[in-house]
Amino acid sequence: MPRVGLFVPCYIDQFYPDVGWATVELLERFGCEVEFPEAQTCCGQPMANTGCVAEARPLANRFVDIFSEYDHVVCPSGSCTAMVRHHYEEYFAEGAEHVRFERLRQRVFELSEYLVDVLGVQAIQGRFPYRVGLHQSCHGLRELRLGSSSEVVGPAFSKTRQLLASLDGIELVTLNRPDECCGFGGTFAVNEEAVSCMMGLDRLHDHEQAGTQVLTANDMSCLMHLQGLILRRRKPMRVMHLAEILAGRPGPAEMTATSR
Amino acid sequence: MTSRTEILSRIRRQPLEQSPLPALDGPWISFADRETQFTQVVTGVGGKVRVREPRLALAELLLALPCMENAAQIVCTLPDVRLGNASLDDFPTPQSLAAVDVAILPGEFAVAENGAVWVTDRGLRHRAIYFITQHLVLVVPRHEMIDHMHQAYERLRFDKPGYGLFISGPSKTADIEQSLVIGAHGPRSLTVVLDGAPPGGAAS
Amino acid sequence: MATIELPVIHSKAADAFTKNDARAHWHDQALWFIRVKRDRLVHALPEWETLRERASAIKQHMISRLADYLEQFEREATRHGAVVHWAADAAEHNQIVLGILHRHRVQRVAKSKSMLTEECHLNPFLERHGIEVVDTDLGEWIVQLRGEPPSHIVLPAIHIKKEEVGELFHEKLGTRAGATDPNYLAGAARDRLRDVFLDCQAGITGVNFAIAETGGFVVCTNEGNADLGASLPKVHIACMGLEKLIPRAADLGVFLRLLGRSATGQPITAYSSHFHGPMPGGELHIILVDNGRSQILGSDDYRRSLHCIRCGACMNTCPVYRRSGGHSYGATVPGPIGSILNPARDPGKYSTLPYACSLCASCTDVCPVKINLHEQLLTWRRDIAAGGHLAWSKRTAMKIGSYVLNRPKLYGLAGRVGRATLRWLPRFLVYGPWNAWGKQRDLPPPPRRSFREEFRQRKSP
């Protein structure tokens, strides 16, 4: 029974507590002993992506201190997982620090890859009778390789899609642009507000033409941005984090009539 | 210090790790039917391909090409075909080629993968002919068809001064709203004639 | 001539570009269309990833021995009868070109597309010296006639509508008023530029690949304009950045397979011309230009940006470039690769470019020579912050953020206060001009308790 340290990104902690719970329930359903070390705050990605290395460094150090004791660290975010796996290196250049980080690095997982690759989950028991649009968040896709990206030539796969598709009654929609960025991009969302929102609206239009009722992703940050656009325009579309769907949270009641 | 020494010493001052030069063999694509592949690609890029049937004389085929219909000035440099009303040697300068309507020239080999034909300026007085003519016809031996560009460079040598190029389709532009316009600055049409005995059997 | 270089503020220019929503979408679609064409071709080629690996390895090798290869190239090119020149910077490059043109009393020169000459601002320089330069690539000619720089390195006029080309040609060439048919307009350009080709006394071209082993170089075009410019007049000047070198002719097998497919979704460009020495009775000059490249070579972080073959695929795929237009980058090379190359030249002026990026990494995956573009963009942010080029407000926000996030109790308190404030504040106080997030987006409905607060209760009910 692996002892899992749950890593909950700061915006999920503050704005989407149920995504955290859904992750806990899923992990427990598959036999994990889940702990949430309360000293955790944020992986430091906002600072690192702004170029403020000195501001990110102490947060990276904290992260390694807090999570090193667990068998595995699981995070319901591709982006935050990618931050640790691909961008922490420079904070732990050499020596014992580096060894400690390297050991931890290999044990940090995004939720869907943890389920598929580590726990060997093939299918999820459950029913979700909606037309679901999967937004393939960029860092999960192109840094963690949770699925094949449209640019790269090779066999098509998606760990996330595979899990979703195993639910009863679900219909996964086909998009015109299967993996274009939604325009969140962290501080990009406010630095480049105009382009960010145009990107987000374009994603939503693609999901609308595809008939998406529920828009999901591995990353709540992308969904927070898309949800903001949906709410402002009162679009009949809901966002739900992957963990919520997989954990059996009900979909929007008013939409079931139109779905099969 | 000249710029040459300055640039070279600036580069040499950088301690760079040597990295090996990779080999060029690989899992490269091959085609069971190269002619079909070649024809598809050339057609796709706005060119035409004609295969000469053994019973038809080459000159006859050439004369019947649509671009020959109202052609006033025709240049043909094929060794065994008497066709055309002007020799390249009649033109003192490349500029004087401006009125050429059709140029019929030999191509050395063709590449199935991308519809390209290799041509050179060997024995050609003006290399501008490939571009200044209104219509271009390239005659390539049928057995000179290879799969891909790696094979092309296995046969090419550049030890002497000279000019050579791959031509794939007619001159074109998409610079106005991505609308394809055939005949940008160079030829308005390209016809590749595959000539001679058919390649022996299926591709290995 | 001293000019004051104003910093480029990408977000402002992008904001203006997106204001015209229909046009911004038209621009996005035009470039996405090319990305789709590229996808269709590369997914039909099972060895695509092998080609990318090979190209990257060849470039890496070449750069690790660049000085040797440059000398070899010079030796071989000279043997074929070309004259090789070396230029440390843009000014020297321009002087060399001018010297050659003066020596031949050239008054009019036909130039095919060359990003290097754009980088060196060759056109205005030659024009100041009384030489007429005509850009003969149709897209380049359109932007030249409009008096503006290209907005894309492969598709210089991708931002211009056919109606605007119609008006421009009506005014400058006397084509029919209101004409918008691309065939008609391109035909008019063909006629006019034919005269230029027949009448010019020199041709300037760029270089796509220069071969150290043979001393030759390759120029790729679809229009045939480079070849006309290099085959009609007696003088041919080819301008190239140092990084255009490849070791062997056979390496072209790899690069020519990658270039056309990546650039425009074509299996190969219409013309891929191999020049070895001048044409009989002519002169060939090759100018090798450094202009900052040897400096990039010394950087472990950015060296790989020298692999670039200028295919433009990173622009076509970039969701930001497509929606902000090439001119928003304020530089010769826009888009992801431009946002790496330009700060290397002037970090103060181009400090916003690495931030004009959502770090989606599509550029890295599309790049035919495997440049880790998005990682380099991230590294540039670090260097820009370290160099003091980051806006004070952002710097301070990150300092405060880090301070709070390093103190879990303070973070918990800030979260509680923030969420409560959001719940109680009237909407107009939340969504004011100070809230860039909220201009077009709602904030998520704030929950009463954070996950950590709820989880604490689970442990001790």
C-alpha cells in the first residue's frame, strides 16, 4: 500500500477544494494511503515562469523537504508536476541536494499517469453520460507526454483519454484542433490578456462546434481560465477536472436530458 | 585584425564539446510503384506527367503537348530529337531568351518522394532558360527514378564548378492570401515526360 | 545614424491586433491552414522523427567544429571561383555589398528573399547610396511597396488581404481598380518584375544551406525569383549567416526533406538550386556574416538556436503569433525563434518577447531541427529578470508572492481573507480596470473553505 503525499496546487487548494477531494477518493479507491502535508503551498512555477529564480528557489527547496519522505507524490495537475520534474533541476545543481531531489523527482506523478503507469489502472468503474471535451493541457501533453501531441509523428495515445473512455455512457468529442493551447499560461493570462482570452474563446468555439457539454482537463488552471470565459458569456458548458469525473461526481443535471 | 581572423578566433575561443557527425542511412521510405507516387506528387504541385508509350515517338508526344499549341519560339536541347526552331547558341545573352515560349530540356533523374527532377547547366549555354521560358518540359529516362533524396545525393558529385537544381512543379506563389497562383516568375507550366524503357519489374 | 531604440511592448501591439477580431481570426486561420498542410505531409512520413534527430545531430556537430568548416567552405568555394567575404557585423556586410555593386556600377539590383539582409537592413542602406533594390519574392515586394517590414520569414505578406494588395497595385502599378483576383494581381507583378530581372545588373540572394565539403550553397524558392536574379545579371551576391553551414552535400538529403514540409507543407520547394562557383563569365560573391552569432555560440543555453533553418514552422504553430501578427514582435524574425534571437541582440529592447508565450511547447514539437524553443524562452525570462529588464511591478508581485508562499500560515490567512473579500465585495469593486483577469473573465466562485481547511477537519473531526 503506497504512502502517497498529495500535492495540491495552490489555486486548487484555494478555489477548487473538491478537486482535491476527488483526487483523494480516487487514490484511496485504488489502495493508496493518502496524506496531505499541510506545510505545502506552491511549487513556485509562477515565479519561475516569470524568470524570478531567486523567488522560486526557496519554494522548490520547501517542496523537496516536505515531500521527500513519501513513497509517491501525486498531483492533480500536469503543469505543476512538470515544474518539479523538468524545471527544478537548476535549483539542485549538485551534491547531496541533487541526489535527494533526483530520488524525489522519479516519484512525482500527475494523477492520470500515476493511475495508468504506476497503479496499472486500465478502466474506471462509473457512469458519466455526457458529451465530454478533453482539453489536453500543454505541459501534461508536451512535457510529461501524457498523450501524443499532434506535431509529433508516432503512435497516437492518451492516458487521460483512455481513463475517460472507460466510463459508461461517456462520449468524447472530436475537436478541429485537438491540442491547441487554451491561453492560460500562468502570468501570461494577465500579461497578454487580449491574446490569452482570444485563445480561450477559440478553444471554447471549437468545443461548441464539437458539441461539448462538459469540458475537462488534467489541469484546473486551464479550466479556471476557460470557466471564467464561460461564466462571463453564460455559455451552456461546464468545466470539471478529470479527477471529479473519474471519482464519480455527478455531471450538470440540466444537461442530462439532451444527452443519451 | 581582419574580420575573418576575428570571427574565426571568436568561434575557436568557445570551448565546445565535440559531437559526432551522424551517418545518413536510415529507415527511409520506399515505394512499390515509384511512377505512380511521382505522378501524384507532381500533379499535386501543379505539374503534369506524361509517360511515353513505346509505340509513340518522343517528338510526336512533345508536339502534342498543350503548351506547344501557340508556341512561337521553342528551344529543345534533347540530343536525339529534332524539334524547336531555335538553338540556345542563337541567344547571345540570357536576357535575349525573354521571348522563349517553350523549353524542352533533359532531366537526369526523378525523385518519387517529392516529385523533383534533377537538372544541371552542363552543356547549357544559359542556365536562365529553366526560369525564363514560359513553359518548361523536362524529359527524364523512365529507369532513372529513385525513391528519396538520400539516394539522390548518393549519386550527385559537386567536385567541379557548376549549377544544378531540383525542380518540382511549375513556378508558383501563395503570397496573396495563401491562394495558389501557378506561374509566379518562372514557367507557367511544367511537364515531366518519362521516356524510354519502363523500369524493370517492381521496385526492390 | 543614431536612432533611439524604443522597447518593444508585445502585449500592447497584440492588444491592438486582436481589437479587429475578424481580421485576427483570419490571420490565425491562414497560418493554421499551413500547420494542417504540414501535419498532413509529415504524418505520411514514418521516418519524420528520425529525420529531425538526424538534422539536429548534424547541426550540433557542425556548430562544434564551425571554425574548421568555415575554412573548408571558403577553400572549396574559392576553388570553384567564388569570392568569399567575411563580415563581423551588419555594417560591414552592407559595406561589402555596396563595394561590389559600386565596382560594377550597379544601379539596380534584384534581391530574392533573405532574412539576413533584412536583419542587416540592407535595403535602406543601399537606397541611401543611390542603388535601387527590388525585392523580387512577391510577398517581399508587396511589403516593400507598402514600406513596411515582412511579418513572417517565409510568408512576408501573410498579414495583408488581397483587397489591400489590389489597392496597392492599382496605385503603384496601375492595375484595375478594385481587382482582388490573386491570379490577376500576381500576373501584374510577374510582368513588372520580369522587366526588373531583364534590366538589373546584379542579383542578391540569401542562402538556405552552405556545404563545407563542396564549397557550394543551396537556395530554395517556389517562385524561381532567386534563380532569375542569379542567372540573368553577371554578378551574384549570396549573403549568409555563419550558421547556414552543413558539413556534407549528402546532409541536404535530410534538410531538404524537412524544410519544405515544415515551411509550407510541400514535399520540397519548386526550386532547390545548388550553386558551385559563378556562371561562366560571371562573378559570385559569398558573404559570411557573424553579427552576434559567435556570441550565441558561446552560450550553453542558447547555442541550439543556431540550428534554425528559418522554416517558419514555429510561427505557424504558435498560438500567440497567429493571434498577434508578426509586426507585434518589432523585429526581423518574429515568433518563437525571434523571441530567442532578438533578446540576444538587445535584451533591453526585446525584453517582453520571451513573455509573449504561453509556454505551450508546440514550437518545440514542430521544430524540424529540434530546437528546445520553449525551454529557451523560459531561460530568457530568467536572464531578463537577472539583467534588470523585468518591470518593477512584476518583480515586486513575485517577491511578495514568494514571501507569502514561503509561510504556510500567512498563505492560509491570505487565502481566507481573499476568498471572503471576493464573496462580499460588490461586483464593480472586483471587476475594475485594475483587474486584468476580470476584463473578459469571471473569477472562480470562491468556496467558503480551502482544501487544506477541509482536510484538517477530516483528520480531527
